[in-house]
Amino acid sequence: MTPSPAFQRDRLTLLSYALIASYIYFQSVLGPALPFLRQELSLSFGDAALHTSAMSLGVIVAGLVADRVVRRIGRSATLWSGGAGMVAGGALIMLGQHIVVTILGAFLIGAVGNWLINSANATLVDHHRERRAIALTESNIVASALSMAPPLLVGGLQSLGLSWRGALLLAILVFGLLALWGRTVPIPEATETKQKREDQDGKPKIGLPLIFWPFWLLTILLVAIEWTLIFWGAGFLNTVVGLPPEQASALMSSFILAMVIGRIGLSRLLLLFDSRQLLAASFGVQGLGFALFWLGQQPLLNVLGLFICGLGVSPQFPLALGLVTGVAPGLADRVTARLSFGVGLSVLVLPLVLGLLADELGLFRAFAVFIVMWLAAAILFARLAGHLPQHASA
């Protein structure tokens, strides 16, 4: 058997990492900025929440149309158009003096800015092929690390008497410099495999294989698990564990830190182990962590469980993305678009569902939904693992 080629971090790879991280930064800055927007524009909590909903709705829209945009104007044009939409959305949030303007900005980041991250991920998949899991993991390391910057910058700039808007202005300027450098890097166009089937008229058409959809569901379940903890972890530490709100919010950084550490470790482990083995192990680590977080009788145990859970969550999305693109080779743009649709839908719906359950049952009991999703994902993965072709596990 021919050995896999060595992994190369060339200019295209580094550019893709930077572009993915820039999108995550623009997406992450909204949460810390909302309290200031709410105060300045005299918004209710419900009005402020509409910004997050608009961004999630935008991601859903992007998931429905992004691959069609790639086929019409090409991957390179889609990527940079997405960057322009992302910057425009950030500028509207930064400069908007009315809720309609700022909500439009959030929607643009989700709907058009998402073209950038879809195209960048698809580029990494096509460029690195058998080594795509390493590239996707490393890009997630960079993005996760950068996602910790917006809260620090927004709060820090405001406390220095400058403005939280500086966090967005800085991002826009940095992206402009990145675009100047990146425009000289050739972006390979999509190479969709002609996986054809016949429609009712007997005409061939391109489509995702049926096996893609169970893997799509697995990936969406894993994303839902991650966002359950991101959205409600601090609330659990405050309401159930009894920590002060400020302390509970600050301790959520342990979850993000664990994800960064876990993904750094994953990039090394992928050189030694198969993706399927690592994903299977992640369910065990995640289950142990959640048991401590949910059932711990001491705050130290709860926070330790949250950290361990972050280690278990950390490899799941990059590994699942590598696997799901492996079952639909040559269709990376379509795969990433459909995943964006699912991710946007889960992020839009999940917080509402868990919140409604918490209103009826209490937050402790509502968190049982995590167990349901964890079991469903683990069982689905166990059923699907045997259907993976060898190249899909890279």
C-alpha cells in the first residue's frame, strides 16, 4: 500500500486557517457585544436575542445555497464574496444605530459570511485529501483559540474608555490585510465527482450518496452536544451548582480551554491512530466528564467535569467533518453547505428547546437531554463505523 503523503502547511493551508479563524472571530464577537448594544439602543432581552437568531437563520440559508453559489461563480469568488459579506455584517453591527440595522448585520455574517468558512473547509478537504483530518483539526485549534479573544477585547476596550466597537474595527482591518496577502494565493476550484443517478425523466443528476445523511445526522448531534454546554453551562453552574453569575461565566472558559488543548493533542494523535478509534474514545471521555459535571456534589467536581467534557467534545466536530467528507468524495462544497444548514438549525432550535424544558422541569433535569443526544450519537456512530471506506477514516 502506498503511504500517505506528508502533511504540508503551505500558503494555501495557512490562508484557509486564517480565514476560518476570522469568521469564528466575527461570529464570536456578537455575544460579548450584545449587552452594550442592548444598553445603547434600549433593547429588551428578547430584542437582543433576535441578533443570535438572525445569525443562526443566516447560517441555515447559507447551508441551502452556498454550494449552488460555488457552482455558479466558482470557489475563489464565493470565498472572497463571503469575506466581504462578513465584513459588511460586522460594519453594520459596529455602526448601526437601529435594531433593524444591527440584526441585518448579524444575518449577513451568518448568511453570506458563512460562504467563506464553507469554501475554506472545502478547500482544506480537497487540498489535503487523505490528511484532511489533520488540516481540519488544526484549523479548529486556531479558530477555538481565537474565539477566546472577543470577550477580552470587547470588555477590555470598553473598560479603557475606548469602545467595544474597536474589537470589530480591529477585525475588519486585520481581514483587509489578510485579503491583500491572500488574493495572491490561488484557490483551487471545486472538483465535484459526477456521482449521477437518474431522475424521473431518465436524465442524470448529481447528488449526495444516501450514506451521507446518517453521517450528517451524527455530525449535527455532536454539534448540538457542544452547543448545549456552551449555551447552558454557565447557567447550570449558577442555578444548580450555586456559583455567583460572574464566577460561573468566568469558569466556562475552562470548557473552551479544554477544547483548545484537546484539539492540539488531536493533531498529534492523528499521526498515530485512526479517526474512528479517536472518535470512539471521545465518547468515553465525554461521558465521564458530563457525569462529573451533572452529578458532582462539589463545585470543584462540577468544573473538573466541565473541563473533561471539553476534552471529549474537542475532537468530535473536526473528526466527524473528516469522516463525512470521506463518504462523499469530490463533493466537499456540497457537504460543507449541508452541514452548515444542520448546524444553523440545531443552534437556532436547541437553546429554545432546552430553555422550555428548564422552565417546566428545572435546569438540572433538563440537562438529561444531553444524555439522550450522547447515547443517540454513540449508537449511531457504532452502527456507521463499519460502513466507512478506508480512505474516509483519514
